[in-house]
Amino acid sequence: MTDSPKPLTTALVVAHPGHELLVYHWVEKHHPIYCCLTDGSGGWATSRLSSTSRLLDTVGASIGPIYGRYPDTLVYRLLLDGRVDVFVALARELAAALAQADVDCVVGDAIEGFNPVHDVCRLIVNGAVAILRGQTGREVRNYEFLLDGPPDVDGPGSVVVRLDETALERKLAAAREYTEMRAEIEAALGRYGRQAFAMECLRPAATTSPVSRFEQAPPDYERYGERRVKEGRYFEIIRYRDHVRPVAEAIAAALDEPHQAVLEALSDGSTTSSDSALTGAGRPSSHLTSS
């Protein structure tokens, strides 16, 4: 008699509450441990955590140790002030949490250059996975999904979750009930169409210099910030070279440093899983971008 395969243990790590709506069906199938860096308050000072808490409770996902840790304005302030130590600490904390929960697979925001906190979240996830691998030899599968781009675009090695009409309607109903994101949801439906959200594409995360493409062409969030400065709405701009690249460099530099919490949290042994299993079949900042 052979032992039954260990159930897949997953985590979803995003910058802002509400991002889980893009992978709603995957969440309801896999019940991941959920982490988000900010409370989603943006420039309106209204947290979105209560809506995400209700959603997670509905689908049976669990709240992880990093949950709405910072107001959005404080994260922007930390970036502007060069507090790379905070983001290195988050990568280490996340690595320990993944180890403690014996996570096999982590899914999170992709780097798109749309919002600097989305990109920093991906750097933190990649750093956590690399810390685990470097210090323990454990491999955790690492996937990303688009927030600003078309939701139904996959690529080599992607895990594609396809929704039937019933599952799609559940997903859209959950989105409609998330009142704080109603305008963004309607805009996305108008831009891509209803059927585009019947696919959830998890792409293997780009872990080798994932932000290096911004060395030549600035990300969209810089151009957005420049417009807002001209309009008198912002006084400072988050720049890739000045504020985001130093986070990437600091996390990379920390990968080889021993971190006892990770070693202590690591469960005995490591597991692997097939891709098919994933389908289920401060002071306020003047820089406020949408999430």
C-alpha cells in the first residue's frame, strides 16, 4: 500500500487587498494562506481589509501573518525614504511563514510597472522563495498573475485555470460584492470583456532581475507621478532607479545572510507537486497611485 500524495499547500501574496479577485476560482479551489502588504486604503484612507476578510471566509482561505500591515501612504513613504530594511525584513518574515506552513506553491502579483508596490511585492515574494532555497535547499513553486494586463494571457510553463459558466458567475458575483473596487472591476470588464475572466493564468515568476527592463524605459508609475506633479497633486515621485531598484538590490544582498527564524520554522522534509494539481482539476506620502 502506498501513501496518498500530500495535499498541495499554497499561499497567495499580494500588494493590496482585492487582488485575489483576479484568481478567485484558484483561491476557492486551493484555500491558500493569504498575505497582503497594505490595507488597500490608497489616497482615500479607507481600508479594504473587511471586504477581503469576508471573501476569504467565504472561500475557506486563511489569513497569514502579513495582512494589511501598512496603510498605502506609509508604504509609499517608506519607498521614498529609502527604507529598504523594511522590505528585506518582510522577505525574511514571509520566508519563515512559508516554511512554517510547509508551503509548496506561492502565487502573487507580477511586475508590470503599473504600481511600485505591486512590483515591490513581487520582489519580496521572489526574495522569500530564494531565502528558503538558499538556506534550506527547499524548492517552492513560484507563480505570478497580471493585474494591469489581459487576465487571459498565458505563456510557457503557465498553469491555466479555466472557469465554466457557473464558476465565472461566482467570481463576478464576488467582484460585484467588493464595493471598494466596483469602479475598477467595471473598467476591467469594459476593457477586456467578461469572457477574458474565465481564465486565470499563473505564470512562472521571473526571478532573474525581474525589474531590469526598467533600466532603459521608465515604468508607467513614473509617468503617472510626473503628470500628478504637474497637476499639483503630488510633490514627490517614486522612481525605479531611486526607490525600487534599491529594494531589489537590498533583498538580493540579503539572500546569503543566515536567518535563524527561517531555519527554525522549516518543517522536516520538502515536497514537490505537479502543475496539474494547481488547476484543481509614518507621514502621509503625496505619491498615491491606484491599486
